[in-house]
Amino acid sequence: MADIIEVNETNFDQEVVAYSHHTPVVVDFWAPWCGPCRILGPILEHLAREAAGAWRLAKVNVDENPNLAMRFGVRGIPTVKAFSQGRVVDEFVGVVPEDRLRDFLRKLAPTQTDLALEKGTSLLSAFDWEGAEAVFREILLQRPDLTPARLGLAKALLMQGKAREALELLRDFPASREFSAAQNLLPLAEALVWLEEHPQGENPDDPLEAMYVRALDLIRRGNVEAAMDGLLEIMRREKRYKNDMPRKIMVALFEILGQNHPLTKQYRRELSLVLF
């Protein structure tokens, strides 16, 4: 059946309530005179087509169906209500940004892309960098504009020492919720590219630079804990070494590990003790 339909007071129970027992239904209560409705409606329709049957979009013209608006307590438009198993499970009023709308829909009916992103993120958490790289590359073949996948791929590449490609992904990163995280990763990408160009460092007789080179090499080999120990030791000796690069690299590692990872919690505390 169609993924985008117009419903009314006669067929609502069949096309929305009953239908939601096997496929979630998003109901858009709108009116032709409503300016915000003309903004939200096309976005919902685009996302419904993109979902390819993961959920159905049902549109209700409240001027023509006032009893439905009254039945479901619609007091402002656009109002969007999500139905599952015959009942309303979530809703919002007004126009929301597309990323928040995607979050709303993801909770209701995860798409194959959502599930793939979740898999890639889980592989990152398990330090399976190669597996995560493969998943994120596959996602980006279908959705090259998807910033969570772009960020995930950059993380996986960095932890395998594939710094140049990661740097390309992180430079000019699109404005998005992932932008700040991408900025946190940039110093690590730049440092690993520097290491490729200077495998022995620029001043081999400098003991701090030798430690710095060793820490970067440990990162590209996947030994994060030993690398962070080395970076902390550098900062104990020279707090702002190389324009604060050891600290910036540790922040990048925290970003890759995740803020709730035990290593992040442990080394963030140690970093605070060193700096303050």
C-alpha cells in the first residue's frame, strides 16, 4: 500500500489505527492556509519516500476533518502524531529542524541506514576499526551526505593510521551536530600526517619529540592506553608542548573512545591533574 496517503474521518481507523499494528504511521494534521504546514509537509513526504516503507505518512486536512482534530486533541497545526500498535506513542507541534525530525522517526521506525550506523558505532566501541570502516564506507556509498557516517569513518581510519584520508573527511566538514566532534579529531589527523612525513621526527635528538613520535606511533597501532600515558608524560615535562598538541590529541582520543568509556573517564581525570 502507499507510503503517503490522505486520510479522513471515514477511513482513519483502518488506514492509521489498524495499519499501525504492523507498520508505524505518522499522522500530519495540517491545513491549506497554514504556512508552517507548507514547510513541514514536503520534508515529511521526502523522509517517507526515503524510508521506503519503514513507516507510513498519513495526512489529515483539519478543515475537512474537524472531528479527527477534536478526537486527538489537536490545538495547533502542524501537529504530528506517531501511531504504533494502535495508539499514539509520540508527537510534536510546529516545525522542527530536519535532524530532530529524523530523531523522532528513528525512535519510531529505524531504517536500514539507522541500523547500519548503530552497527558501525558498536564496532568502534569494540575497537574493531576495520569492521567499522567497512560499515561506514557502505553507508556513504548510499548516503554520501550523511555526517554521522563520515565522522565514524574518520574515527576508524585514524585508529588504523590512515590519516590522509581521515584528514580529507574532516577538513571542510559540513555544518551539523557532528561538526564539533570532527573539529576535535582534526589535530590527531594532522599529527598522524606529520608522522608520515617525519617518521623519526624533525629533531631526533630531542627527548620530548622522541616521546611524541612514540605516542603517535602507538595510536596508529591501536595501543591507545600506552599512547595516552606517553602524552601525559610529555605534558608533565612541558605543559603546552608543540602548541598544546598532546592535550588536543588526547581530546581527540576521548572523542573516538566515547565520553563514557572507562579509559576516557580515567585519563580525563589524569589530564586535569596534569593541567591544573
